[in-house]
Amino acid sequence: MTPSTESAAVPLTVDSAMKRYGDVQALVGASLSLQRGELLGLLGPNGAGKTTMIKAIAGRVTLDAGTIQLFGRTLAREDKRPEIGVVPQELAIYPLLTARENLEVFGKLYGVSGGELTARVDWALNWADLKDRAREPTKRFSGGMKRRLNIACGLVHKPVIVLLDEPTVGVDPQSRERIYEMLDALRQAGVSILLTTHHLEEAERRCERIVIIDRGRIVASGTLNDLLGTTLGSARTLRVTLARPLSTDTAIPAAATIDAERRTLTTPVVHVGDDVGRLVAAVTAAGGEVVDVALTGSTLQDVFIALTGRELRE
């Protein structure tokens, strides 16, 4: 798959999007951009505005204000968007049809026909690793196979921008890894992907940039390091575990906390080379026997909670 648009313009730009449903303001001046070959994560609590944003980009919702541009072209609601492929969270495949028949149906809906349709269906079957099951009814497929076919159906017309809503929900780790291998192949060909997910560890590991939306507003945008730097800083956490509890009359180092059993001390660390050795030496001098030391940094979940006040749950 190669992008059909050779323009140097940014593939997707949403600027100051506004949308209200009655008394609910779903989008409040929300802006984002998607670069060529990028995997961009769009994260937010339920009701934050993710679905409205995706629907607006796909042309299924009309914004009250703001603009959406594809490769520099400002879109109107009625404009066709052949550059875009949409993959919903819900499985949108026909269980009584074969994998090939499903792909042919979706290809025709996208306006593909004849030899071009045959070529694209063959490509999709190979890409989704379903060639050997092409003529089998999809009701017999495993969850991971159905999910891969669901994605392929949204890509059979070879879009250069893909909107993915929870593409790995309900699948096993092996299938999840296979799906991301498929997405990596798309990105290497220059396809841009906007992904929504409730799996923060996936987003942290896979996405080049992350956009966090809450109550219709974009509250943060950037790489993970950008988000950590602007919300929690660069401090890490040091956890020291002791062989035996410290006595209650033993003082612990300043800024450190100790658990109820008095066997685990935790403290923020700014300068790793100095602070780790200093804490271990202080604990040892106080009579403690150190059996384990763990140094951890902040995670995307820590950032998300700091920005929204909530954990991200399905």
C-alpha cells in the first residue's frame, strides 16, 4: 500500500473544533494534527469527545465551528473523503460471508470494482494473514482473526489516513502483537494512523505522539517525554526493600516514606547517581539490610491521572 496523495501538506489537521449536543459541549476548541506515517494516540475518559472528533473527521458529524483539512484542503460536510479509512470498535463484518466476500462487499461500497477490486482484496487477505482462510465463513474465525478482518475491511480501498477505534479490544496478546505488526507495515508505507485506545501501556509503547482530550478540550499533546516534562517533571521514584523491618525509633531519611510494615522505603529521585547511593547508605547506617532496589519513572497513566483526575477505563 502506498499513499495516493503525494502532497507535502500535513495529512490531517483539525483546528478549533466546536460541537454541542443540546446542553452538552462535546468539543471545545479542540485541535490536533496527524503527520505522514505517524501513529497518533487519541486518549480520553468516556465522554471526553473522542468519538465526536473521529466522527467529525470521517464526515459523520458537522462541526458547529472550526475546520478540518486533508492535505491542506478544507473540508465541507458533503465532501467525499476517499483518503480516509474508518475502522470501528464494533465488528462490522458479516458472519455468514467468507473473508473474501466481506472484503469484496466493503470494496464495492468504497467504489472499487473489477480487476482493481480483486487486486485489493488479495492484498488485504495477505496483509491480514487470512489468505488461507479466505473462503471460510467468518463465523468460524477466532476473535483475533475477526478483528484483523475488521481492520482490513476498512482499508480495502487503500486509504492514506486511517481512523482506528480500539483495534485490539478483546483480543489475546499474540493477536494484539500481530495487529500492531500490520499497522507498522502501513506506517512504513506512509499511511497515517489516528488511534483511540483504553490500553495506556499500548499507547505509551506504540504511539509517536499522544493527544489527551477531556471534557471536549485538548489538555495535552506531544511525545511521552513532552507530556512527562510538562506535567510530572523528570523525577523518578526509588523503592528500597529491607530484609527486616526497621524499628519504630529509627529515623528515616528526609523526603522518604515507609510502609506500615517498615520494610519498604520510597522516595523521589532527581539525580540518580547521587540520590540512590545516598539513600542506601543512610538506610544501611541506620541498621537496615537492603535486599532490593527498584528505580521507576512516571508512566503515561500517571500523566493521564494528573491531567484528568481519572484512570482510563473501558
